[in-house]
Amino acid sequence: MTTIAKRRSRMDYKEFLIDTLPDQGDWTEEEYLWLTDSTNRMVEFTDGVLEPLPMPTKKHQIFLKFLFGAFHAFLDPRGSMVLFAVLRLRLRSGRFREPDLLAVLDAQDPRCQDRYWIGADLLAEVVSPDKPSRDLILKKREYAQAGIPEYWIVNPLDETVIVYRLQGKRYVRHGRFRRGQQAMSALLPGFSLSVSALFDADR
């Protein structure tokens, strides 16, 4: 096949996909699940709309590795479970997110389904520079509405860790922790991590 023929074949295939796939706003949950089962792209979903996420940077992954290690060391011996992205979380009908870190107090929690989770006790996000409001505002609101008891925001932009706890249907700030401090959990008595060690993990 000539170069021109190959290029035309690729163009025809792209046109076929564009004609076949649903329009933005028309995707169903099953179509979203099929797509994310079939690709390595990180994609979230809200009411028929696909929301592609940026690929994590090395720094993002180093911070997430440190965070996961700290939670895993604390939770695993207590019969709890913590996992990290990419794992889909269904917040409600028509809304899926892919948090950086998900934890449940009981490793046998029936919400921890194999294909995706339908709830969690603690979530954490490492803020991405492309759109900080996604983690700082949007997901904070959505996770509170979904009844997630605790939400951690690791923000490399100002080197802070903010911990929110659920009060009624809203989050209240449990603490905003900086270098030289220990970030502490409201949900997990006795758990803390060094903010300085966290942000020094990429050095």
C-alpha cells in the first residue's frame, strides 16, 4: 500500500469513527465504560459528556506514590484498603470520576466492585496545573454530594495539603497543612504524614 493510500485509509477510519461514536452529551454509561475499558486514556464522565484528563507528569506520580505508601502502610494492617488511579468511581447515575487515590475502611466493602467502585471512605487528588479548579472546587463539591467522608487535596502549586471532612452534605476544612507540619486525618485517628517529606519526594 502506498503512503497516499495509507493516509487515505487512516482518514477513512477516522471519519468512520466520528460517524459511529456518539456525540458529546449523548454518551451512555455503558458506552463510557466500554471506551475506558478499551483505551489507556484517562477519561471522566458526566451526564453524557466525556471529560479527557491530562496524562500525569513524573512529579504528579511521585507525589501520588508517596501518598499511597503512607496510606497503605497505615491502612493495610487494619484490614482496610487503598488503591490508586486509574480506577473508576461512580458517584451517582451519570457521573464517573477517576480519583488519584481511593480508600475504604473495610477491605471487604461491597462498594469495591471489580469494574468500578460505587463509593469510598476517603479520596485524594494531586492538583494538576492545567486546571486546578477541577480538584479544588468541582471535585470537592461532587465528592461531598456523593457522601465521601474525607477528601485530601495535595497541591504542588503552593505545597499545601488540605484535608476536608464531611459535615452534613458539605465539606468543612479539617486542616490546611504546610511544610514543617504533619497533615492529619479526621477519619483515621493516629494517621499523619510529613508535608515536607511529601513535597521533597521528587528531589
